[in-house]
Amino acid sequence: MLDKLDLTKKADEGSYEKTLESYKERLNILQRTLRDQQIPVIILIEGWNAAGITMTIHEIVQSLDPRGYALHSIEKPTYEERARPFLWRFWLRTPPRGRIALFARSWYSRAISEEMQKHTWEKSLKGRANQINNFERQLADDNTVILKFFLHITKEEQKQRLEERERNPLTAWLVTPSIWNIHRHYDDSLPIIDQFIQKTDTEYAPWTLVEATDRRYAILKVYSSIVKTLEKKLEAEKDGKAKKGKPKEIVKPKKNPVKRHSSPEKVFTKDELQQTLSSLQIEMLELHYLLFKRKIPLMIAYEGWDAAGKGGNITRVAKFMNPLGYYVVPVAAPTEHEKQYHYLRRFIKHFPTRGDIAIFDRSWYGRVLVERVEEYCSETDWQRAYGEINEMEEDFIYSSGGGIVKFWLEISKEEQLKRFQQRAGDPLKIYKITEEDWRNREKWDLYEAAVDEMLARTSTDFAPWTVIESNDKWFARVKALKTVIAAAQKLL
Amino acid sequence: MLDKLDLTKKADEGSYEKTLESYKERLNILQRTLRDQQIPVIILIEGWNAAGITMTIHEIVQSLDPRGYALHSIEKPTYEERARPFLWRFWLRTPPRGRIALFARSWYSRAISEEMQKHTWEKSLKGRANQINNFERQLADDNTVILKFFLHITKEEQKQRLEERERNPLTAWLVTPSIWNIHRHYDDSLPIIDQFIQKTDTEYAPWTLVEATDRRYAILKVYSSIVKTLEKKLEAEKDGKAKKGKPKEIVKPKKNPVKRHSSPEKVFTKDELQQTLSSLQIEMLELHYLLFKRKIPLMIAYEGWDAAGKGGNITRVAKFMNPLGYYVVPVAAPTEHEKQYHYLRRFIKHFPTRGDIAIFDRSWYGRVLVERVEEYCSETDWQRAYGEINEMEEDFIYSSGGGIVKFWLEISKEEQLKRFQQRAGDPLKIYKITEEDWRNREKWDLYEAAVDEMLARTSTDFAPWTVIESNDKWFARVKALKTVIAAAQKLL
């Protein structure tokens, strides 16, 4: 696609300043309107070294209120970032509602640089592009406007610019040997860049290719595209024509749906179970050492009825893990701050790094459970969530080499009542039971439908659900620990 | 101090389990009470390698609700952390109100490891200990309970334990050559550790030295100390006897207090000023390159009357900075989340890294301005803040080699009225003026007193205030830019 561009295009000298000034004014007003309408915007500028990324950014920020944008300059990932899935650090940098996130380089530069290392990039690039498309689609479905620019210059032009920088004592130190090395590989990277642009030029996040030989032409083209796209977006919002992301089934669920049982088929005595538990806990500790040594991360998500015993189960399972190698993420209703972002972001933030075990006490499945039943989000939103969650889980496993264990702690409705009454009658436990628990109980049937749909649609081969029969707490703890152990063994 | 310990102490075998169990129960209840009373707690465990830090932590977390604590395992700082002041990453890990932050190793291990590299540690250690004491005192003054433990074993005992670990295939890989190297330097590090403990054993953050030859003895001693200290704290809170941190003047302010003027002595034409500004902006860009190249960070804090022109001034000053090397931190009222921490934390979080310029649109001085006048904090709190702020600024400069520029934008009361009326009459600017601005204006005299005290008490040699006469906006921009340029030149 890049070879189709006419790199001789130039801005009209006479009207440049005036045109730029008018775009700046329009963008400044647009920023305020977008903020009022709570629309998040991503503007990413990619391009060759010395093509003018910094200068373009410089012109854009001139028209923005600093309180409403963040500028992210994307360089090599840090040690911490490298231990996370590829998109992890970009998820954390997505803009909150009503704000603009400007990217000077982005996931594309990182992806291109990775593919450059590979001889078989034509194969691997497809997977990466697909992953990026999922990311951008999820954000766009959440109403984010995504603008992508690539500033194109020829190899010869790049050479001249780098030499020019070398002659200027102020900028000479920026032209490192590695910059020249990348320049020498201009022709090798061209097809990779081209492929990426082709494969990620989507309806929800289209590319604008920018002829950047003439700096002014480039700046005006970027500005005009930003202003027009944002004006169109606001227009669509006003007409109520803005499309909400539609559900999309991507990963096929398992053929045999997971069945819920509240009691195990075989009955064990408490002594038997406690003994099994003790021996399993030692096995767990050993496996944890191995996961740690081989830097394999593991996520354990706990969901279940109120009073199903999640807390106690987590404590018992974690008891023989190394405390420096696991952490519990207690999930409550999202805070005001968290609500400003895509609902998955607050979970992705807590993804485990090398060899860590992250235990989620409730999880991202809240979207298709409580948020569905209590109508905290629209039907389209939670319908879309099944596919989004499957994508997220697959991406974590694929990117990190880790595993995901998902527990549904099932108790019968009678058992729940018994436990509620016990809690209410015990002064040491009364704090554990709230009005909300009783209200949730009244909606048992609605929750049941939500749970069954969740189990059916998100039990995948790579991240299956395990139902834990939890009427008997000791049995539940043994089964949970056994499941974690089996998952860890599979990963090693 | 460590040589005074009787390392042969042992726990009573018979009662161990029962005693431990009772401590666990007490700590579990204490955690809930502390949460209800919103008291933050720091528990840090230091000690020799293999002295049992992980095991002790393991026992402590067993009694804690995972929703109420965070465990921080402190290792070598990352690249990003190294570019920040020494205590930066620990500030970010301080616990919110009502929560417990557990540290497996801490700023002490990092400080000891740094001093170990130096031949002249006896001199530098003093400064570091002083810095740590300030940090801990500021947190304690903010009602944080700080518990510090050092697990002590002999060199011989350490050797045996490391050998034992080497024999176990599960743990052998943990005993790296670097661990043995540290072991060989046991005797060299002993006096450094001892000095640190002596110099940081304060009333507000005392050390508990733990004889750790017998693992059970160590665990019981740590547990009993935690439980007793926390029970005592709650008792003191109940009696209303908990001491609030008293103000403490640490850094002497300049002898000649900074005077406020709203108009410059000499009058320039707008043309003159614009011309000066243009030439200064090029100088600024060049200096910014040099700061960036030499990795020197700079902070610019803007304070001033409402409508004094902070926003426009910032935009003009930043106009010729490299957009990838500066950022604006807009400071609004603290969020609910931010209120859970020491008031300085949210500013420290945004401290600039290598070569960056951080521009604060309002700053940490809110504590002694709006929070004082509107009584959002107690008199003791804001009185204490002058010293705390001076300490924080000195620490930033000392640790990072960077600089701080502080602007007070002064306009006359009449000029403010004129600007308010202009804004109210302009449909494009009306959003800039709120009811709150008018209310603040009524308290002009109170604010004036607060400003004068701030200028007098926090204009230090290392971070002086500059009053910007802002009745004339163009003059104000020129003066601000000149001041930043002078500060940058001084740093280079």
C-alpha cells in the first residue's frame, strides 16, 4: 500500500499557517465536546525514523488542553512489561472516557520490531495482527475512536534527514548506530509494515497513510483527518447513529457443557479429606517452586454463589503456596475511576507476571453475572462479553505461556439459606452477611440462567470451567487444590 | 546492637502451636478493627538471607483477610525506579487507610546494599538514615503504624542453612553464587546494618530485633510484637491519646522573604515581549535537549490566583519544549482513592524521571493554600506541611540531581475582577468561570495570608519561589520562561 503514495505532495505555502490555525481551533473545541460526551480517543502516530512523528505530535498538543490528554511515547518494553502479554502495557495506557491518548509510536512499532527478528514473519505476523485487531475492536466496541497514522518517506529522504540531524550538534547524539542500522534495513521492513497496515486496516480502526516528504503537508493531512473523523463521530452520536459493538462469537465453546452439581457423587469423611488436603498442599508447594523457577504464570478465578465458601477455599488452596509468589485480587464493584475504562482493563492490570499465581476472588465474569442480572450494563454489552473474555483468556495463555483455572463454587439453594442463617446468628460472622446477599438470593433463578450461559459459552479448551461441588466445604477445598495441581502439572 | 542478642533463645515446644493459633486469631480481629478505624499499618521484615523472612511472612498472611493487605517483595529497583528518588517506589507502596502493607525486605535492604558498595559509608549512611527517618516520620504523623523487624542469625548458622537449601533439589537453584558472595561479606555488612538500626530506631518507627536461630521463637516474637503494638495503638485511639504529628521546622527559609507584586517595575510593549518570548523559546528547546541528554529532571510548579493565567503561561512556556520530554500534571481536588493515602503521595507519583520536565498545574502547595483556607485539613496538618514539603523538595533535588522551579502568579484583586467579568461575558470562555471562583474571591484576605506564609516558609535556597507579576500576561510569560531557562542553565 505504501508504494502507492505520491511522496511529492506539498502543502500550499501561502495558506498553511491559516489552515493550521483553523484546525487547531476546531480540535480545541472538539476536545471539550468529546470530554462532555465522555468519548475516549486514541490517536497513534507511526512512521519511519525522522519522518516527523515528534513534530506532528508537537503540533497536535498545541491545540489540546493538558488536562484532557496523555502522551505516551512507546519504546522498548521494560523488564516488567516483557513478563506480561504483548498488549498488557497498551491496555493500561488506554484513555479514560472523554480523554485523548496520543501515542508516539505504539503497539505497531513494537510488533514490527519483533517480526523483524524472525525469518518466518509471514506466518507469525498474522497472529499478531489478529490479536491487535481484537484489541482495537474491543476498544471501538466500547465507543473509543481510534485514529492511526503512518508517516511515509523514502529511504533516500530518511538518509538525508538523519545526516542533517548529525550535522546539528543539538541533535547529533540522537542519531545512534542503532538508528543507522534500522535505516539500512529499510527495504526489509517495508513489506512487514505493509502487511501490518493491510491486515489491521479495519472499519473500526482505519489507517491514514501520510505522505511525509513535505512536513507541512503531513501535518495538515493528520490534522484534517483527526478533525474530520472526530466531527463525524460527534455527528453520529447526535443522530443516535453511533453503532454499538455487536456480539461476536469467536472461540467455539466445548461440545459438552459443564454441569452444575452442589454435592459430590462420592462421600468422604472429614478426616479423609483433611488428610488428602495436607498431602496435596505439599505437592502444591513443590509445583509452585517449579512454576516460579520456569517463570510460568497462573491465574485462578473464583466465582460462585454467595456463601459458597470462596474465601475459605482460597485460603486453604493458597496456604502452601510461597507467599512471595502468589497474590489474591479481591474484586469488588468497579470504582468511579475504573468505570472510566473498558471493563476488562482493571483485571488485565492484575495479570500475573513470571511464575506468579494470581488468585481472583471474583473476576471478569462479573460482566455476565451480576452486571447482567442487575442490568448494570446493556444486553449488547454482556452478550458481547463472552467473546471478549474468551479472546482475553486465549491471549493471556498464548502470550505468556501460562494457564487459567476457573472455579464455579456451586451450592444448593437450601445450603445457602442454612449458611445465611448461621452467619446471621453468629456475632463473629454477622459482618459477612448483608442485605445485598438476601436481595441477590431472591434473584436466584436469574443468576442461575446467567451462570449456565456463562459455563456454556466460556468453557473453552484452553480455559475450561471447573464446577466445585461446595455443599461440603472440605470436599470443595480438596477438589479445588487437585484441579490447580493438575493444571500446574500440565503447564510444566 | 545485634551482638547483644542471645541467639540461643528457643520457643517452648509444647505450647507453640496453641500460642501461635491465639496470636493468629487476635491479628485477624485486629485487622478488621484497624480497617474500621482507617488506620494504615506497615510491617517490614528485614534480616539475613535464610534467616526466615519468607516463612515469617507466610505465617503472618495466614491470619489476614486478603482484601486488607498487600505484600511487597522488595528486590533490586527496575530501570524506571532507578531513575527516581530512592524512596519513590516505597512511597507508591505505602498502604491506604485501614490496610496493611507487608514488606519482605524494604528500603533498608536497598540502603544497606547501596552502602556496601561504598568505602566511605559511615558518612553517606547518615544522610540516607536521615532521609528514611523523615519518610517514616511523615507517615507516622499521618497515623500510620510502622513495625520493623530484623531477623538475626550468626554467620555459621546462615552457612548451614544455605547448605541445607543446596541439598534440597527444590530450593537448590535459589542459592545463587551472589547469595554466597553476600554470605562471605557477612562481617563487613554487620556494622552497616547495626548503624542503620541504631540511627533509625525512632519513637515513631522502632525496631524489634529478633533472635532467629529457632524459627518458632522468631515467629512468636514477631507475632507477639505485632499484636501488642496494634492493640496498644487501638487503645490509644480509643482514649483519644493518639498523638497527632506536630509541626517541625527543618529547613531554614531564606532570610529575605519573597514579596508579591502584581505589576512589573518596568513596562514593556507587547511587541517587545513577544519578540523576547520567541528568542527565549528557541533557547528553551536547546536547553531541553541538553537536560534530556544529561538525564536531569526538572519540576515546575504553578500556583497563583484564579484567573492569573496559569494555563496560558504553561502553554507558552511548554511551546518550545520537546513534547516527548515534558508533561503537564493537572492537579484537582484529590479523588476518594487519593484521599486514602498521605497527601504527598499523589504528587510524588508524578515526579519526573531522567531528563523529563514535569509541569504541575497547581501542586502540593494546595495543602497550605486551599486545604488550609477551606479547612479541609486540621491546623496541625497544614502547619506540619511546610516542613514536610521542604523535606520532599530537598529529597527530590538531592536524590535525582534535578531542580524545582516554583511560580506564584500574582494579580491584583481588581485585575481578577476584570478577568472574571470578561470570562462571564464571553460565550467561548464562560466555561472557565465557576461559582467556586467567586466564592474563593470572597476569601481573598484569608488566601493572601496563606500565600504570604507559604512564600516565607517554603522559599528555600534549593527551591526558591519566583513571584510572577501577572497583571500583564505577556510579561508573565516572558518572566516565567526566563526563570525556567536560568534554572536549567544552573543545572547543566
